[in-house]
Amino acid sequence: MKLQNTHDVGIYCRLSRDDNNGSLESMSIANQKQLLIDYVKEKGWNLREIYVDDGFSGTNFDRPAFKRMLRDVTSGLINCIITKDLSRLGRNYSKVGYYTEEYFMEQGVRFIAINDSFDSMREEENEIAPFKNVLNEWYPRDISKKVRQVKKASARQGKFMGSHSPYGFRKSPEDKHVLIIDDVSADIVRRIFNEFVAGDSARMIGERLNQEGVDSPRHYSAKYNGGQKPLPTENNYWGSASILAMLKNQAYIGNLAQGKRQVVSFKSKKRRCIDPEDWIIVENTHEPIIDREVWDRVQTRIGNKAFYVKRRKSDHQLSLFSGILKCADCGAWLVYQTKSRKVGPPANVYRCKRYCNNGETACTQHYIQENTLKAFILNDIRLHAKLAVAERERITGQLVNTLNQSQNKATSSLETQMRESENRLKSVETTIKSLYEDKCLGKLPENIFQSLLTGYVKEQSELEERYQMIEQQLHKQKCSEAEIDRWLQLIGQYMEIEDLDRPTVMELIESITISEASKATGKRTQEITIKYRFIGNLLAETKKDIA
């Protein structure tokens, strides 16, 4: 390295939020600057430039003043850099080592860290520098670990830890860790959920909001809730991906699901996604915007992965029964197709998706025309609407009896499994307690104790998971008489229905199962099973053959 006799100095000062904790007055930018200026004057060198990065972490070298200093090194404006200590240059030991031991040397730049007695011209005195760089990196590593622990603990307590509140909410003025409903944007959230439940796709909803000029979540937050200002290149636009993300966000039913992403390292701002089973979920932390019934219907429909119909190159919309029809044999969804005919206009039909993708080796067609299915469904809805109005009491009794018969056997089996799991769980807990007692009394060697304990703890965890799963299944089995009354009231409104549209299908029907057509009787027949909302397929009349 060839150094000039004249030192054109650039002094570099840095202070991060973690460093500025109120107890380190000597670490302030003003004190750093004064110390370094006095040092340069004492040496009689030329002070060419002062570089200051205030509020920037030492683990990240993407700092504006630091990058400007490197440009000035390249242009020859400065040939000497002075900092208060090595940690001011940075807290990433590998990168600090690169600049002090390689880059500055190659550029002919002298580097001095006053308080660490580091001077690149006196290599024999710098042996301790790598160890100091490691210690300097340990500090932000420890801080980062503690911050993560505090955030996780707060999240488990049900505190909102996000920088920005979800669209539809804002942070409470009294407590920034509590979400409260923002009335204006909450109305848009309710609209999105209701339109999706009614059968519209996320793309259709987004296009409608864009046409009406409704501000996107980012732009709305910036305008009214003090959110970060969007970039000039960021359009005020609703996309289907952002709408689907909203439809899956548990915040809208009063739950907080946090810890979904985590930084790769304290040295990097990049984040990686965390598996959903590792999220921190706390229920009932704030007032919900969406009721549970609407939420469940939305999640069911998202899980159905409804199929889109390509009408034109620039237009995608959902068919009448998209995401509703299932194959009776393989369980796959039936997909919409347009079939050309020799005479007349093309026919809109549905076929088994597995058959369409893999042919007869996977399944059969389960072919059905949309008009035929539509007429059958309309007739079935009218029939049950009339029965619901004219014979409400008899139909209610029939449904309750059918419900009890269908549930008793399943419920009895689940309750038996639940008792068995509960008894075994108690037995395992007792055994674990005995193991500890035997170990303390010296009756059980350490290695045998650890081996037995590991096995029983694993079984205990599996039993607890199974117990919770059975509880959930039992809860789903309970279809109350109130839900039956609700269905009868709903279906009764459709006595005079003349046409079938998608919102009506989505409101009344959960799924429709289509069998393969048969010609055993000399004419084409096909079995259709309608699973209505609230009551499923409890009505015997919903299972029919059509020609």
C-alpha cells in the first residue's frame, strides 16, 4: 500500500437506534464528530469531508453516508478515514475485516479507529482488532435475540405487534397493541367477504373496486391512518392476490395470527415465511368485522379452488356451478367446458376434472349439461321452498329425526374414542410422575429414565393432539334445531324462483355430487345429490335420478 504524505481526511460517524439508549452520551453524533475533528486538527491534517449515518444499524452496510464515502475514496477526494472506534464502521465482523484489511489497503487509504488504537499503518498493533470485531457483532446479535423474544412473548399475550394495522382496522390511540375497527374501510372489508360468498371471484371484486376508484389498502392507510407513503411507481390498484390474502386473514374474525415471517439473520432484512403450524395465534383479541358463518363459508370456498371459465382472452368469470360440483366416484371437481354441436349453438357442460386431465384410466366423464342441471336444481329448490312454507312443522320434525339418526352412530364412536384418549392420557401422566419419583429415589438409572421419558412425552403430545381433533369433530357433528329453522326460513323465500343465478347457488348450496350416467333402463339416467347449507343432505328428496 502506497500512502501519500498529505492526509485528506474523511471522518465517519454512525449511531443506530440500539446504540442511542440514553445512557451512552459519549456515543452521540455530536460527541463523535467533535472528538474526530479535534484529532484531525491535532495531527495537522486536512479535513475534507464529514460523513454521518444517524439511525442506521451497523450490521447493514447499505447506508447513504457510508456509500458516499466509498465513492469519494474511489474518486481520490480522501485518502484517510477516521472513526471513533471499530464498531462505528460496522458490527458485521466479516465485512469490517474486509474493509479494514483489504479494501482500504488496496485503495491506498489509511484507516484509524481512535478508541480501539487501530491504525492500518501500524499492522503490528492491530492483532486484537478481529476479536474486537467479533465482540462488536455479538452486541447486535444479542439485542436482536432479546427483541425477538419480547415480540414473541407480547404476541402470545394477544398484543398486536405489526407496524401497520390490517385494512379495516387502526391502532387504538390508547394502546398501539390493540386493534379497533375503522368504520370506512371496514365496510369495504364486509363488502369483499359478502361478494365472495355470493360467488364473485377475487379478480371480479378487484376490478369492480378499481372501476369505482376505491383506494387500495396501502393508499388508504397513507391517506387516513398515517401509514407509509406508497412509492411513486406503486399504483392505487386492487389485485386478486391482495384480496385473497384479506379473505384468509383471521384478524377479521377477531383473532391475531402473528409470527408469519422472520428475518433470515440479524445481519439481513430479508424475511422467510414460517410454516402455518408455527404461527402464534390468539383468539378473541379484538372486535371482529366478519361473523363466523361468513368466514367459514369463505374458507370453504377458497379450499374448493373454484374453477374459472375463459370466455374471452381478456375476461375471466365463474360458471354457474363453479367450485360446487363433485365427482361421485373419485371426489374430483367437475370443470366447465363448452362443447360444439353439429346442430344448434354450443352446449355448456361439466366433466370430471380427473377424467379431463388423465382420461379413462383415472375416472369416467360424469358428463352433465349445465341447462339440464340448472332445471333440476331449480325444481328441487321450488319443491323444498313450498314444503318449508306449507308443512314447516312436519319438515322440521323429519329433519331433526334424520339428523339424530345420522349423528348418533358417529357421535357415539367419537365419544368412545375421546374417553379412551382421555383415560390413556391420565395413565401416561401418572407414569411420567412415577418415573421422576423413581429417578429421585435412585431406583432408575439416568439413561433408562431419559429413554422412557422421551417415549412417554411423545405419546402424551400425540394423545393431546388426538383429543383436540376429536373435540373438533364432535363440535362439527352438532347441527342444532335452530340451524334447521334457519334453513327453512331461507329456502322458503324461493317459492316463486324462475331463474337460477350464482349468488342464489352460493347462498343455498354447499356442494352437488354427480354420478356417472347409466343406460341400464334403456334411457340415460344420472344420480344427483344436493348438499344444502345448514342441513347438508339430510332430506331424502335431494337424492334423485334424472334423464
